Amino acid sequence: MELTYYTDFALRVLLYAGAQGERRVTMREVAQAYGISQEHLRKVVHRLARHGYLETTQGRSGGLRLGRAPASIRIGDVVRLMEDSLELIHCDRGPCPLCGHCSLKRVLNGARDRFLAYLDEFTLEQLLADPQTAQQLERLPRAGSAPAASNA
């Protein structure tokens, strides 16, 4: 199972915004920090904002920041929101002589449900509190600054 880039980018945006506290960040800043297209982020940010995960404002001092407390953002909920489908197999897509008489779909759906339940155990706050994650987020470049020096 692989999550889409859409979900990946959504989680990255939330991590970045969460690491900034109340400071508003721009999509350009997030795109530069992660080395991804600003156009790819536009739909992600729009969907996250529409569902209250981000607060966005336009204008000269506009930008985005978390729309909810990090402790209330469950990772599993974000994955469910961003993924168009969490179906692992589509029995009705092609001819399968086992369709309707096979336990495979039930087993795979159970695995998916356990995967999501595991993600539900974690909040954005917990991810941000991880020292290694916090350190990596701190190293990301910010608007108008050069990338932080690496200790490697």
C-alpha cells in the first residue's frame, strides 16, 4: 500500500505549519522548504483549509497556519480525508472467478482498517514533539533565508 503524493504533501504541510506555531507561512515557503511545486500544493492547501485543518488568509500579510490545535489533528483522519480511495483491491474492476466467494478482500480490508487505526493513535502534536522530526523541520529553509547548515 502506498499513499498518494496528495496525502504525503498534506502531512508535510501540516508538519511545517505546526512547527511554525502562530507564524503564517506561504505556499511558496512550504514548496521551497520541501522542494515541491507550488501548484501541487494549491489543491492540498485548499482541501485542508476547507476541512478546518488550515486557516488561510490572503493579502500582503496573508498565508497559512494550523486551523486546529496539533493535539486534535489525528494522522489517520488526514489520510482518510486526502485519499480518494482506500480500497486495496477492486473485485468488480476485472473478471475474477472468485468474486463474491473469496476471503481476500475481507482480509485486505481488515489490514487497511488496522493500518488506519494505528495512524489514529498519533496526533500532529506527537509528531512535532519527536526530537528528530523537530530537528529536521528546523533545518528546512524558511522564506528569505538560506538553508540551515547541516551537522553531517
